[in-house]
Amino acid sequence: MDPAILLEALTIGLITLIIGTIIFNLTINRKNKYIEKPFGLHISFFATGFLIYIISELISSTQIESYL
């Protein structure tokens, strides 16, 4: 796999992590200030952004190759 795609996927994963954490803190965590965040919350936010980007790149590259 191309290193540029992995770098972009890491960037999208970090952006998803930041946005997900902000939204979580503004909504759910505001009601329950004294309850800790779930254990894998940050990992799941990062993995979601990373995997969605990788899957979308794979799908788009196979569609482009089928047209050629």
C-alpha cells in the first residue's frame, strides 16, 4: 500500500478522534461529569476514521480500475 495513503488515513483517523472527543465531551459527558469515559473510546474513534478512509480508498481504486 502506498505510504501517502497510510499517512492520509492516519490524518483522517486523528481528525475523527479529535472531533469525536469534542462531540462526546459536549453532549454525553456534560450530563454525567463524574462518570469516566469508556475504556476504548479514543481507540474506537481513531480506528473508525482510519478504517473508513482505507475502505473508501480501496473501493474507489477498484472502481477506477474497472473503468480502464
